[in-house]
Amino acid sequence: MDPTAWPGVFREGRGVYTRNLRPGERVYGEELRTADGAEYRQWDPFRSKLAALLVKGAPRDLWPEVGTVLYLGGAHGTTVSHLSDLWPDASIFVVEKSPSAFAPLLALARRRANLLPLLADAQLPERYAADVGLADLLYQDVAQRNQAAIFVENARTCLAPRGAGILMLKVRSVTQRRPAEAVVREGRAELARGGLSVRAEVDLAPFSREHTALVTGPASSTVR
Ligand SMILES: C[S@@+](CC[C@H](N)C(=O)[O-])C[C@H]1O[C@@H](n2cnc3c(N)ncnc32)[C@H](O)[C@@H]1O
């Protein structure tokens, strides 16, 4: 296993891996691999947009030192499980509004103490802001029409002043009518109006054809 620019993320051949916090356990049928006396879980870029962002080329300083994460749109916990591997001592608050997705998320959190699931609507951050406090990293993947507005409101309410953000913008959830580039441009403008500077923009194709990752935060990487 070779280390990468992102602490806790490893590569072997073309695969991306995290070190399994719960050796012997799979979360979504992923491959487990043992190397140097530790077990690693393969992180599938076709199943996780964050893995796709790493494979496509994220800034080296994608996330700061992480103590608290606010993750919006946890679903069954595919990506969340890898964040749990990355930061064993962090508090990872995971907001999910669908009760059917929340049940497996809750089961995952029972086995991983750093996951703190919240059955809530990400459009109403005031409902969980007191639990979360200030997050070092805000991650959002909710595929809603008003994705950028939800991100801005959560950043305003729960993101630490020097915190970083990753918005997985699903272009087709915003509109079917305008070209993808225009939708991304409008998303960036909405973040800018909310006081968030976009320091990287990465199209996630071919792993996720309809998504563009917008990375916000105070770190000083090149804007693309
Ligand atoms: C594409 S899935 C997330 C996949 C997940 N991030 C992963 O990589 O494993 C989107 C999720 O966002 C949830 N969602 C949509 N709107 C939401 C909202 N307003 N508040 C909280 N969760 C929401 C959906 O229920 C769904 O589970």
C-alpha cells in the first residue's frame, strides 16, 4: 500500500483504499486486502463521489485537520464508512432525511463510534446546529434542486471559520433544461454570494456522469 497526498488514503495499483477501522467487516461488498499487518477496504470511485474526486485529482490539502465533520445526505453510509476509517477520533455527524436510508446508517454507527447519525432535513440546519457545534469539514451529497442554497446555509450555521467544504453538485437535479456548465457556474455564484470561495472544481465523469465537485475553503490551492 502506498500513501497518497491525503493522510489515511492509500493506493495499490489503480485502487484506492482506507485502513479498515473494523477488520473483517465489509460495509457495501467492497474488497478487503491485507498489507503490512493491517487490513484495508477498497474505496470504489463508481460507488463514492469522494473516491471519484480523489482519483480525478483533488487538491492536496482537500481537508484540514479534522475533529468534527458535518456530512449531509449519508444514505446507507458508503462514503461515510470511509470517512469513519480516515478519522477514528473525529465526530462525524451524518444527516439523512429518509427513514429507510437511516436504518442501515444507524446500524453502521452502532459498529463505528465516530459516526453520529441524525434523522433530519439538511434544509433546516438550525435543528441540529447545537449538536454539531462548528465543523472543520462540511460535505454535501443530497441531489436536491436547491443544493447550493442548502450548502450555504449549513456553512453559515455550522462551519468553522477556517473550515473546508465539498459540495457534490448534481447538475440534473437543478434543471434538465440548461447546459451543465451554466448550472455549475450558477452554483459557484451562489456559493460566492454566501461568502464561500471555490478553490477547485472537478467534473466526476466517468465515475459519476452528472456530478461536479466544488471544493470550498480557505486553503491556498490552485483554482481550476
Ligand atoms: C446520492 S445519495 C447520498 C450517497 C452518499 N453520500 C454516499 O456517497 O454514500 C443522496 C441522499 O441524500 C438524502 N437527502 C436528500 N435530500 C436531503 C435533505 N434535504 N436532507 C437530508 N438528506 C437528504 C437522500 O435521502 C439520499 O439518501
